[in-house]
Amino acid sequence: MFTLKIEEPVFQPEAPLYQDLYMLPDGRIDLPKIIPRLGSYAVQKHWDACFAGRGHAPTCVIGATTAAGMMVSEIMRAILLGRDQMVSYPEYLYVDFFDYHYVRGSVVPA
């Protein structure tokens, strides 16, 4: 099954560091903080194992290239419309191509 989710945060110089927001003390990424929803295709026991550090989050090269494209789009928005027009921390863009969800959300630091 092909699935693709992209979450692309852009951090301005004055924003907190990614590591300070999303890294656990043991060095793992705090996945529930950066994944706003699970897709309909997700098998809960696999995600639970991933969140507990016993498995891997699914990924593919299409996700990385799409995230790069989204980043270029935000850079172009900054160049053409001004830096304040970019979607940047605390906002984020989240795309789930399997369930057709596109979210522009905001995070609150812990």
C-alpha cells in the first residue's frame, strides 16, 4: 500500500530549536507531537511500537522530495510576499496523500 504524509516545519532564526521541541531525553523524536493524526491505513499496534521506540515510522523517498518541494514553495512565498507570509513555527503544514488531508496547524511548545 502506498501512503504519504508530509509535515514540514520552517523555523525562523528566533524560533526554538527543533531538538528542544520534539526530542525526548533519550534522543528519540517525540512522534505524537509531530504527527497530528493517524491515517485510516495505520495499524495502531505498529504505531504504538513506533511511538514506544520499538519500531520505525513508515517513510519513502517521495515524502522527502515532496517535503523539499513544500520548503521551496515557502521560500518563494518569503521572497515574493515577505518573510511574514511563510508558514513557519509555530505553524506547520501537514499533508496526507492517502486520506486527502491537508492541514495548516499550530503547535504549542511543552
